[in-house]
Amino acid sequence: MRLHTRLAITTLAVGTLGAGLTLPAEAVTVPAVSFSSGASAAVKSDRTTPAASRSASRALAMRAAAVRTARAKAPRASYVGGAAGPNSFDCSGFTSWVWKQAGKSIPRTSYSQYAGLKYVSRSQARPGDLAFYFRGGAHHVELYLGNNKTIGCSNSRTDCGVKSISGWYGERFSGFRRVV
């Protein structure tokens, strides 16, 4: 009995021939095959693609909403230690409030945000991720905007606004965490 699977084939690299063959990303019916260690294939099952696509689209929309909310709120907000909005914030009060407005509840404190969210490397960081500073990452947090910039509420001298992950902040940067 031969099994056939409906797949969307994007690229097939034939290791034994040392050449790459690019096929159109259209659905085709192919027999189920196994590849030797010298060959590999990148395939997507069209049974899981719609759900994965919806999930990725929803995450992207939430991340965009978080960035828009932060950019709109920060210029009108002030820093107050322990505050969580809607007009005054501390660092983690700002990030938790912004993400709640975007549709996702996250822990209130920077320590809980750092411990409870997924680590991402600097090269994987995307707008909407959280950027952490000081003492193993959990003392200060801001929302990543992309292009080495963050937005958040730091202290009563600077209130809330955009900063660069360089200079003084760059020396104290400790990592990113992903919300969605």
C-alpha cells in the first residue's frame, strides 16, 4: 500500500547531486518519502498551515497594537514608582499596561515578566518584545521598538519615552523576552 500526502513543497535540496531545485509553492500530491542524510526537504503540510498562519497573524497584530499603544501613551505619561497607569507608570507598570491594552495580560513586575516570558536572542528580537536591564535582567524593563530602540518609563527625571540600547543602557542590557 502506497501512502500519498498532500504537501506544499517550497524547496528540495538534493545532497547527492550537490544542486538545489526550487519548485513553485503550489500544492502537489507526492508519495511519502524518506530522505537519506545527504538530502533534505523543507515542506509544509497544508493541514496545519491555516491554524499556524492564523496564530502568527494574531501574534503579529497584538505586537503591532502593543507598539502603537506604547508610542501613543509614552509622550503623555509620567514616571511614578509603583504606578501601573493609566497616566503614570513605573517601568513594568508601563509594559504590563501596554500589553493589556493589546489584548494580553502579562505579570506586573519586571522580575515576574523576566521569569515568566520566553527568552529570545538579540537577533530574534522583534518589535513588541520586552528588553531587560540590570541585575540578571530583572531590574528594569522596556518595550522593544526595533532598530535598537526601546520605549518605556525609566525614572522621574526622564519620565517615559524612546531610548537606544547603546551607551549607558547598552552597557546594562541583559536580554529580551517574548510575550507572543
